[in-house]
Amino acid sequence: MRIVVLQPPAWPRESPGDSLARALAVPRIHLGELVRAHLRRGTDLGIRSAEIMNSDRRLPDEIINEIVRDHLCRRALTAFLLDRYPLNAAQALALDALLHELDMPLDSVLRLHLPEPEVERRVRHRSARRLCRHHPAHVHEPAVDTLDTDDACHVCGGELYQREDDREENVRSRFSSDEARVQPVVRHYAGQGLLVTVDAVGTPDETAGRALTALRQHQVSTRK
């Protein structure tokens, strides 16, 4: 299967995309990992990306599209799960053109959707996250059903602090801007009959299980 996953910024570590790729036994292509690989290797795309990122600018569609093209053309994959791309309607059109050129049409586009109450819970939970100044690897997150925060690290007693990205207004803004960005992409793929929407409440594995069932049902329905 060739699948695109559209998911909100809700999983800082393992996401449903990881679990789903394992269940489908297909390579997971993560845009962020592709960018970091070019930066490490010092490729032309990596050098251009570094110059832009070092000036606190976002990578333009042109470079992001080239990075994805480079990977798909070099790897010659027959199946994949494409995660964190496309990020907007222009990139979706570029992906359409690339996959048509490679004769590799998508099977489905999976949208992992969070209802508003769950978004609110995750915003508040994320904004309660704290890091230790002595040991950055010591991450303190409140229990799922509480927003209590502590003043000292449970491991070493170091001072806890809040990252700028974890401030409530910034977390809320990420969810809001992501929803505005994804809507044109959702409409684009819905018009092609590729869209499959799944409730993303629960653990990554639970969400992946629901997604796997929905994707298989979509495959059956499109073959009729």
C-alpha cells in the first residue's frame, strides 16, 4: 500500500504512523528525517536547507518537494507510508505529479482527527510539561488525568523549567495553524476519493489499529 498520513502535532515521540507502518510492513517516510539526513550528509539540498533554517525561515515548498522527490526516485519504493508530507495544497499537487510520473498512485490518504475536547486536553497536558536544567533528558510530564506540576526534578532534584514551545499559547497556536493548513489538503484528497478519516483518541497503537481496519475497508470498497 502507498499511504499518506495527515496527523496533528500531538505525538512528540512515537506516533500512530510508526505503529501503522509496522503493522503494514511498509517503510515509513518521515519528512523531518529526510531533511535531517540531507543536513548530516551535507548534500546540496542539505546546504540550501541549512542556510534557510539558520536564518529562522521555513523551508519553501520547492526544497521540501525536491527532498521528497530525491528519496522516492532513489529508493524506487513500491509501498510506503508518507508521514508529515504534504504540508499544504501546493505540496499535495506536487506529490500528485511526482507519483503520476513514477506510476505509483496513492491507495489512501489517512487523516488522524482529534475532536475538540481531546485537542483541549492535549494542549493543557503538553503545556504542563517541564524539563530539568541539570539533565535535559529528564522530562517531567503530568499524569494523564492531572495537570499538577512539580518544582524539582524527581531524578536529580534539579530545577524544572518550561520550554518556550511548550507554553500554552504556543501549543494552542500549533494545533490551530495545523488545522487551517490541513483543510485544503483534506479537500484535495477527498475529491479524489482517497480520504480515510479515523478518530485519533487513545494510544498510538490503538489509533493505528483503528486506522488499519479503516484502510482495509477502504481498499475493499474501491475495488468493487
